[in-house]
Amino acid sequence: YRQEKQMEEILTVEQERRLYQAAESGALEAAESVVREVFLEAQSKERNIYSFFAALMRVFFVLNRVFYRGGMELGHGTQTAGYLLFDFKIDMYRFYDLEDVWGYVEMLLREVCEQNAETDVSVAKNLVDYLEQHYADDISLGELAKGRYFMSISYLSRLFKEYTGQTFAKYLTKLRMDKAKRFLECGRMAVSDVAVCTGYSDASHFAQIFRKTYGVSPREYQKRFLKEG
């Protein structure tokens, strides 16, 4: 490493967010991946040691916030318990090469992630709760597996089916259709608006799925319900 005191950014705010999310959800591999990026960046461009040290401090700050649930917004400065920061600095002076530093960081990552690791049931339940709030969004199981739960799509799909008894796609469709019925029953919404509110940009496609599910078109269902009511 170059020794002059020229500070350069190695850890980005986006990487901080990814690290926080991974550590908070107990995803050790995802958290390690972010920190490896920092190590590789430091080595590939021969960043000076002060920049690398500053990046590691920010990594420690993120882990500290997760561990103690400080709740501070990322990217707006960082604070941490003074004694813990002091321990970090003392520990850093004990190492002589990157391999030792990595071993120390990996130990911290493992401790924080193991504390926050969710059980399979809690992951599936969290996904069910998430769908209840975001059923109208453009939702992809693959994106959720990668960006929210930090696991393979096949593993998350299996957890979800074991918990709900249904595939992700069937569960989401049923949830959207249940919501659509409630919107139609209020009598104040056009079918096209109900389609948008339940995650379908194409009203005709929405009508096809609704008919397949309930045996009648959305408009017919609405008329029958209001007539009977």
C-alpha cells in the first residue's frame, strides 16, 4: 500500500446498504461478498493504507449498528459505541497482513450474522407478510430471493411452498384475486382500476385470470354482488 495520507473512498454507500441488509437478515455469504469487494478494491488499485483502514472502520460501524440496532440512516455519517470503536482500532494494530485482517473481519461477520439469522419458518412468514403489503407491486421471486432474502430462488421457493402449501405464483395470484373481489364488492371502482390496484397493468389479462378463478368476469361478479346486496 502507498503510505501517503491521501484519503480515497473504497467502500461506497450502496455497499454499506448491502452489507447492512445482509447482516441484518443473517445472510453471512452475502455480507462476506461485500467485504471481499472492499479487500479486492484495496488491492487492485493499490489504495493507500489510510483509505483501506477508513473503509474497514466503516464496515465495523455498520456491523455495530446491526448488532445493537442503532437505527441510524446509512450514508449520513456514522456513530458507534466508543468502547467498541476503540477495541476495533486496538485489534487492527495486531495484524501484519491482509489474511489476518480478513480472518478478524470474518469472525465479526459470523458473530453478527448468526445473531440475526432467521429460521426457515420466519423467512417464509416474512415473505407472506411482505406479499400482503406489496401484492400490487411488480413482484418477482427471483428478485426477492436475491435482493431481500439473500438465498437461491430454488431454496426460497421450497421454503415458501412448505409453509403455505402453494407455489409462489399460485399464492400471489390467489391473493390478488381475493383482493380484487373485495375491491369489486365496494361498487365504486371500475374494473380497469381494480386491475391496476391488484398488480395487473393489462385489464383484459386481469379479466381472464379472474374468470378462470371464479367462473365469471369481474364486471359480472360486481353486478351480481351489488344486485344480491
